[in-house]
Amino acid sequence: MVQLRIENLEEYAKDNNIPIMQKDGIEFLCKIIKENNIKNILEIGTAIGYSAIKMASVNNDIKVTTIERNKQIFDIAVKNIENFNLKNRINIINEDALDIDIKDKFDLIFIDAAKSQYIKFFLKFDKNLNKNGIIVTDNLSFHGLVYDDSKTNNRNTKQLVRKIRNYIEFLKNNENYETTFYSLGDGVSVSIKK
Ligand code: SAH
Ligand code: MG
């Protein structure tokens, strides 16, 4: 088996139009993990396993549980995780995140799946977050569309943009969390549970 490098996953994602986290976004997320001594992570939306591998690589005592509903891409992620020798620290589940019940508790939850379901993910997995835990969400800018109406004409895109704006409002009004928005990568929010 050829040992892959992280750059190989970045190239693969680019060539196949897989929306993995942008470089500054993932570096920012890894910094949060390091600075807050995060040990247990739940990720919604694995894709090819890029961000899960990056997060697990911050420290060798970090454990990641990651959920991916698409079987095809799930299979690729499984292979990548094996290739990076992280099978014992990354638990990957092939399910729709909204259909499963997870009992474990996590220090950090990373939401990076279907944008139309962000509020549902947040509400569903809130119970899985440890005290003082952090929820990070990706793609709140949606390629800049969320902040600029003139760029959107397609009806589905408009609907998605509306959903993301609703999610942003939801975070701002959520009194159980203190949320900060960062214009890094494709727009990242960090919500700290009070
Ligand atoms: N976090 C990855 C990128 C994830 S892309 C990285 O940065 O490397 C988003 C993924 O979420 C897609 O592969 C999609 O199939 C998956 N997804 C979307 N909705 C989902 C759901 N409800 N449950 C599980 N996976 C979902
Ligand atoms: Mg993303």
C-alpha cells in the first residue's frame, strides 16, 4: 500500500469537487483543538476523511467519531483512515446523522454536512456536548452568497442561503452558547456552551 500524504487528499478533493475544509479553516479548527486540549470530537460530514484525519493528527490521544451518509464516499474515507493508520482513533459511521442515536459525550462537535439541516444537527447533538464544550460549524459564508444577494439567482441556492442565514440568527439568539463568527475559509462559527 502506498503511504498517502495529506496533500494527496487535498488534490483528490480538488479533482473530484469534494468540498473539504479550506486550508485556513482547517488550520484554525486544529488550533482550537490544540489550545482547548480537546480529546473527543464528533464530526457530522466525513466526506473523504480529510478533516477527521487532520483533527486526529493534532495529538495522538485525540479520538474522532465521524458520520457520513453517502456510502460511496464513506468507503473512500475508510480506506484513507486506514492508510493514515488512524483506524483505532477515528470511528467512522455510515449513517444519516439525523437517524442515529449517539450516547457518547464530546469536547467538540464539528458540523460540516447538509447546510439545510444545520439547526437540526445543532439541536440534536447538543446533548452530546460536554460542559464548556465547543460546536464549530463550517460554510456559513457559502462562497460569499450569504452576504451578497446579487450573486444568487438559482432558486435552490436562494433557499439554502436563507437556511444558512436562519442558522446564523439561531446561533446569535441562542442563550446557552456564546458564538463568534470568523470569516476564515468558507465562514466558520465557534459556539461555546455556557
Ligand atoms: N468535513 C469534510 C467535508 C464534508 S463535506 C472535510 O472537511 O474534509 C459534507 C459531507 O456531509 C458530504 O460527504 C455529505 O455526504 C455529508 N452529509 C450531508 N448530510 C449528511 C447527513 N445528514 N448525515 C451524514 N452525512 C451527511
Ligand atoms: Mg465544509
